Amino acid sequence: MQQAVFSRWMLPVCLLGLCSFLIPYRAFAQADKGTILGTIQDETGAVVPEVAVKVTEVNTNIVHTAKTNDTGNFTLPLLDPGT
């Protein structure tokens, strides 16, 4: 008799446990920040290292800067939505 009670409650408890792990995962999916990734190349297609990259939000004039690495890549993380 005890075996049947344990089996009857096992599935709902497991599903509840699984859902409790998924709730925080969904909460992080709703972010209000963005990232710009890119590669700077010259007119021949060669990458250009050590170049300053500047992004300006036109409504607030907030400026974010980055520098390209040795492979010409740059990342501007945590940008607010804007124009």
C-alpha cells in the first residue's frame, strides 16, 4: 500500500521540481540590454586590429566605445535599447 502512495505522488513532485528550475531560466531570458559584435576590415578584406569603435545613442548622446582585438573583432555589451 505504501508503494502505491509513493508512486502516485512521485510524478507530480518531479514535475514541480523541474518547473522550479525552469522559472529562473525564463526570467533571465527577458533582458533589456543588447550587444553589438563585429569585425573591422579594410577595403581589401584584411582585418584591422587596434581600431577604436564608437556607438552613440542619438536620443541621449550616451557613447560606448570598444577597441578591436588582434583579429579585428570587437564587442559592445550591455547596451540600452535605442536608436
